[in-house]
Amino acid sequence: MKRAVVGITGATGSIYGIKLIKALRAHGVEVHLIISEYGKVNIELESTLSWSDLISQVDAYYDNDDLGAVMASGSQVFDAMFIVPCSMKTLSGLAYGFTDSLINRTGDVFLKEKRPLIVSPRETPLNEIHLRNMLKLAEMGVRIVPPMPAFYNNPETIDDIVSHLVMRLLDQVGIHDKGKRYLD
């Protein structure tokens, strides 16, 4: 995999997106980043980074209002898109083709071009609308990878839990990162 888009929305769990970006970069992947307005707020609430610090760690950054950005066109080739964390607002927009933001427009392009789209929805409890939207997206080929911790690997820190999810996200695009797997 050479080029990926990462969208970070306003759902809690920005640490997953931050760690995913670092892992992709460690594997030589060119990372193009989009952060929603509330994603920016959560990065600063939930991590030691400012969102501008995070931008300095990627190859390209695009404003979520920039519907003319390169990834909004199917003629631009990116290998995968991750939306981590994915808010229910963004998930709903993807399910119904509502492309009012660059994150949703890019996700829509990935759907129409049949490119890998991986979302990590972050909400609990889930209501019927959330579940139906996830099912709708799964039926369209979107990979739904919620941040559910595994305990068979005996995590000792929050970073261990976050790293395990990032490993599973990378698995979705054929990057098999080091990490403790079931019965290892």
C-alpha cells in the first residue's frame, strides 16, 4: 500500500487515529489527513498533541470543508481510506450518500470506486439507527472495525489496547504489523 487517507471525526477515540497515522508512516505509507472540527477538539482533549502537531506528521492535510481536494475525485488513486474514530454523524452520511464534508465526500468516492473503506465507529450504546447504518455500509463492502478491546493478549496499558486495534485496522489492508495475536 502506497497512499492512504485518514479521516478523524469528532467521536471520542482520536488516539486511535493518531496511532494509526504513526503505524502507516512506519510502513512507508503516504498519509493524507482530514480532521473534522470536533475531531480537532478531541485531539487536544484526549492526547498530548495539538491538531497542528499531528498535521506536521503527515504528507498532506486537507480542510474538511475543502470539497475540491484531490481525494474528492475518483480519478485520484488512493489505496485505502480509514475513518478512525468514526462518529455516528459521519457513518450516517456515508450510509446515505450525504457528502457535506470532505470526509464524507471522500468516503463516497471510495464506495463508488470500490476501494477499501475502513471505519471504526465509536459510540455506546448503539441504537437501531446506528446498527442499521452499519449493516447498510457492511453490505456495500465497508469494513466495520469498532474499537473493542481484546483481553487474550493481556494488555497492561491503554497503549496496548490502542495498538491492538491499530494492528487489526492494518490487517484490513494487508499490512500485518507486529502484535500479540490470539494464542500467540
